[in-house]
Amino acid sequence: MTSPRKSEDVVQQLLDAMKMLVTKYHPTVRQTGSTLSDLIPGTAFFPGGSGLWRGLEARGPMPALFPDAPVMLVGHNFDSIRAFDKAFLNGGEARSEFWRRLSAILAGAALSPERCFFTNALMGLKPGSATGSMPSVQGYREQCALFLQKQIEIVRPSAVVALGVKAESYVSKLKQPWMKSLHPTDWHFRERMTRQQRLKVQGELIAEFLIS
């Protein structure tokens, strides 16, 4: 068993590595900062937030200790510039529809969010809408792929879950146990009458993967 690590130390280590490894951003993509004070002060995926569960309430405290061998959930990219600014002012994202659906998936997996690290394959904040392709320049995606591997080395996850097809294209290249899950915004969850059951089933698939 590894020695406990302070959450602030691990997150700052990730920020330092991101700053060093990812340098080729499209002019319209905003970087998310290099210190803890630059991050959303509550529950939010890395790199917009700390990537740790900080509760449902705004400006929830960062856990003192980083989870040991967490399950690492990887999305494609964080969000839009506008959404980041809103979440920063609101002090977190945990009350959003995205997080409600993700929480239902985790509940179906009997996986506590405190045991997870939430991150993305592509760094920076997308201009305009959160949907669509992330603007990039030559070398950007390769640098992000390299940093994703560095994230694995720093986080030391027990397993990785790719949220959606776009994240899968990066996670599949890692030398780490992984599986693909549907993204919480996937069209399969649009129908309200069946949404909760479908989210639960998706979580159960993750549970099977984690015990396999």
C-alpha cells in the first residue's frame, strides 16, 4: 500500500506537468491556469477543476488526501469557456444535469465518487459551445495524449473508464485496464421514462469491469 498523498500536492503536480507537456493550443482555446486558485472551487473535472469530488454544495472543500488507486473517469474535453466561467462563479458543477446523470451511473456501479478522479483527454477550454470538435493546431492532440499518459503515472489509477467514443480514442492507447462507458449526455439517455434505468445499467457494466 502506498503512503497517503495530499490532494493539493497531487493536483498541483498534474498542473505542473500539463503546463510543461501541453504548449500548442489553438488561438481560440483558453488555457485553464497553473495553480490551484485558478481552478473551479468545487466539484468539477480536471483541468477546469481539481478532478476530485468536493460534494454537492458550492465551494466544497478539497479532500485532504488524494484517493489511493482511484477509478479514473476520462471525458473528451472539459467544456466551453462560457461554462467554465459560470462554474467558477457558482463554485462547482455538481448540481448540473451532467453530474446528476454521472452520479446515477456511479451509483449503479456502487462506486463512491470519493474513490474517483475525473479528468479529460484534451486540455484547455473550447470556444463557443461545449459540443463539436476542439479546435487544434499541429502537435496539440499528440501533446494531450502524452499528458494523458503522464496523468496515469501521477494519479496511479486502479482502472480507467472512457466516457464516450471520443475519449475512447485516447484511452485505448494507454497501457492500463480500461473500458468504454456511454457519456452521460449520450442520446440513449434522452428519454426521461427510461433514463434512470439506462444509467443504472451503465453503472452495473462498470461494476462488472471493476471486479473482473
